[in-house]
Amino acid sequence: MSEPVELHHRVDGPPDAPVVVLAGPLGTTLDVWAPQAAALANRFRVLRIDLRGHGDSPVPEPPYRMADLAGDALAVLDALDIERAAWCGLSLGGMVCLCVASEQPQRVSRLVLSSTTAGFPDAAPWRDRIAAVAAGGTAAVADSVVSRWFTPGYAAAHPAEVDTVREMVVGTDDSGYLGCCQAVEVWDHRARLGAVTAPTLVIGGAHDASTPVQLHTAPLAEHIPGARLEVLDAAHLANVEQEQEFNRLVAEHLS
């Protein structure tokens, strides 16, 4: 595990309210959580982070490991004198939150895991993506990645939102993206799911081709003690595509 880096972050909401940490997908910035920050900040202290190598956070030399990303996030809480918080992560951010919840359970009051996984049985697609980014940068993979993040109907009706997310991917530092891909490539936390003690909500997208429910989110709910699964009519970015229902589920779970 490497030394933590000082993550770029943003805090919204009352200073004395319960804290919820929001960690987002590979190739995005904390702005991907704008729909949640707006909805939750009246009742919670919302802490959004840019993972290492993303947004305005530092880009240490890769490779990274999930424990590195988790350590960075915990260091933000330490700097803000926050001992315990609720954690909500989507995709790569969900893996980070899962790592924190199993290895530092005393730091997690409640947990939301969306469109994420405890590990990919076949790492070959990640090796292919690493090779593509090494050769052509994030622009070489942005279209194929983002095309799986929204259902065709949503993408056709909301082209501006899709373009915004695509620009996040293209704008991500190539080395930072590569390092996080390397963390995902070797990520296998299936044996640690039983160590999660926080009440856990798992949210899947019925049309998610990146982390399909049957292979990824359903097993999380099955093996994390007491967890429950909710499946939304969305692809990978359920927090954007089904904003209102996602916000309702998260707010209810955190209350």
C-alpha cells in the first residue's frame, strides 16, 4: 500500500449533519454526483471525492491497488476530523467503498454499493483496456466505455448528459486512468464480503453490461451479511439515468 495522496474533494450541506462520502466510476470526476449532492445536501454533509488520477486529484506513478484508493479516501476523512461516515460508491468508487467497509468497518456507518463488484473472474478485458489506453490514451476507449453506461433510449433522449460524461473520461489523465485500471484488473475481494458489518444497500442496473446484476451486484447482496438488492431500470450509471429513484433509495437507507 502506497502513501495516501491529498484528494481533491468538495463538501456540501450542514457542517453538523451526518456525513456521506460519494466515490464515483473510473474516468469521472466528483461532478458525476451532482444529482445526488443537490438532493442529499439538505439532510447530510455530502463529501464528494476525485479518486487519485482523476479530476483535480494528484496523479501518482501507477500501478495502483484498491487499498491505495481506499487509503486516500480515509485520509480525506482524517483531514476533516471525520471518524465515521456513510459511504456510497458506484463502479470503481463502489470497490473503494467496499474495501474501506471490510478492512476498516469502524469507519463506516452505512454502505451503498451501486453497479460494482467484488471482482472480475476474467481479467482479459481489463488487460485489453490497459493496452488500448497505453497506446492511445483515454480518448481511445471513451466511446466504447460510455456507450455501455446508458441505455440506448436514455442516451438518445439526453445527448448532452452523455457528452458530459464522455468528456470526463477523455479529460482523465492517461496515467491515472491506467493506474486505476490496473487496480481493477487484480481486484478480488470476494473472500472479504463477510467482513462488512455496516447495513448495506446494493443497487444494480437491469441493463448494466459493465457489471451485470446476476454476475456482480446480486452476489454482493447475497454474501454481505444482511444486505439488500434493488434493481433499477438503468444501465451502469443508475445514479444519472434513474436519478430520482436512486436518490430516494439512498436517502431512505442513510436515514
